Amino acid sequence: MLDNRGPIDVRIIVEGASDVESVSKALQDVSLGSEYHITISSIIPTTSLEIAKRAVEGADIVLIAT
């Protein structure tokens, strides 16, 4: 049973800008929020561990797409 916390915050780390575009296009017609209470709050293009750590603070789920 879902509580009233709000949607599950998912952030995706990718290597570069072209990957952001690919992932964004792949998710364009997917409605995770209405069915699964999930929101993709950001797609982060970086290969830096430190940037990735800061960018995902507070996320419920982190996906690393390589």
C-alpha cells in the first residue's frame, strides 16, 4: 500500500549529453507516475563520482545507465 509521501524520486546517471537525449526519448511515452507513483526527477550526464554523489542526494532510487 502506498503512503502519502509523494512519488518515488528516481534519478538516472548517464555518461554524456547524447545519452540524456536517448534516455529522455525512451521515457517520453512512459507514464510511471500515474501507474506506479514514480517520477524521473533528473537525468544526470557525468562521469565524475563526486558530481554523481551530490546529484543523487535525497533520491529514492538511482539508476546508472552505461
